[in-house]
Amino acid sequence: MKYILLLRGINVAGKNKVSMSDLKVLLTEVGFDDVASYINSGNLLFSSVESYESCISNIKHLLETNFDFSIPFTLINKDDYLKEKENLPEWWYQEMARRDVLFFSCDSDRSKILDFIDKSTFYNEIVHIGKNALFWGKHDESEYLKTTYHKKLIKQDFYKQITIRNGNTFEKIVEILGKGR
């Protein structure tokens, strides 16, 4: 099975440095195959015959034993990632000031995230709830500072348990998966 591993909060402003080349070696050493990365922000792809649960366990152990800081992560199999793309609403493809994908981490409490979305009032933004992520569009850059995304999301307890990718990165990973890499 092909998997996409998304790490949160690494290589940002010189903090929580993780070498992608070193991490690819570590993932290979624990038994994952065809390990590849896309840019330096914790987007990795690999294959494994192990179960999803076993992969999560191995990744948690690898991260805990090799890094002295917490690294929340998301693990999604190729089919589920591509289904997210297939199920996107029309607005995702329209002109937007910003498009972000907020992936649920393996340890996140989705009910808290969904409750936040349910109770939120949005300002010039739109949200689609997927199986593994929230897809969040912002219509107008000049009003970004007024959005729930900017004003309230970062203050939520669950914020440190999600990993965010911009729409272009999400689409690039879809493209990589489509090439069979």
C-alpha cells in the first residue's frame, strides 16, 4: 500500500529541524519501501505491506526515539488521499485568495475540530469537511485578518494536532501520486 506521511511543525523558521534525507533513511531502516519526499516541510511518500496501524506505531516510535521534540503527523493511504481530491466541491477550483488543507493528525480528536467548525461563523471563507481533512478557502486576501481561520483557529486546543498544507502542495502530492511515484 502507498502512504502519504505529513509531519507537523518541522523546519519552520529554523525550528524543529528535520533533514528529509535523514528521515528517508530512517523510514527505510524501519522497513518502508520507495521512500520519497516533496519539498522540505515534511511531505513523505512510502510503500508498505504492513497494516495502517502498524505503520502508525512504527512512525511514532521512530519520531519519538530520533527527535527531542514532538512531531504530530498524519498518515493517509493513497486511495483515501485521491478520494479527498475526487470529493472536493466546485468552489475549490474557483479563484480563491487562499486555499488550505487542514489534515487531522493520527492523535487528534476529530469531534472537537468538527464541533468548532459547526459552531463557527465564517467571514468571507468557506469550508469543506473531508474524511481526513478540512478544506478551507478564503475569498479575499484584503479581508483575511477578519476570517475565523485567522482570528480563532490558532487559539483552539486542537490546533497543535493538525497539519496544514496549502492548496498547491495538496495538488502537487495528488500529481505525484498520479504518476505512480
